[in-house]
Amino acid sequence: MPTDQPPVYWPPRTGGRYTAVHTGRVRLTEFWARMNKQFGSSYAESFARDQVLAGLGGATVETALARGDDARTVWRAVCDEVDVPARER
């Protein structure tokens, strides 16, 4: 991602509201809704920023989304990492 462009994949930190950005495959608003449901809004952001996931090639959620990984792929990596039940995937 060019450094002169703002990161469009990371949600703004304004009252837990996320910008409706679409990658062409999965809405990031749905991704963040699932993250918030699984972890709570505060921990979801922390997890995304700090947790390195093997399923993302050793990247964090934040890094994977910023480099353009599909949100569905990132969600599946999160699910595998924390054993999210199948009905929540």
C-alpha cells in the first residue's frame, strides 16, 4: 500500500462505528461486527493490532487487511486461531 494513502482497511476509532468499506468480496463492516461479537469492541481492536496469526503468514489482522487480504480469509484465520464455533464462522 502506498504510504501517501491513509489505511482504508482499519476502522476509525470513533465510538465503535466502522466505515462501510467494500473490498469487492466481503464488507469490512460485517467482519468487524463479527470481531466485536466474538471479542467485544475493545479487545477486538487489541487482538487485531497485536495478535500474530499463523493462518495469515505471521501477520496481524490489521496488517493482513491493510495489505488487501480478503476479509473472509482473515476472519477464517481468526476463527482457526481461537476456535470459534462453526455456527459463528
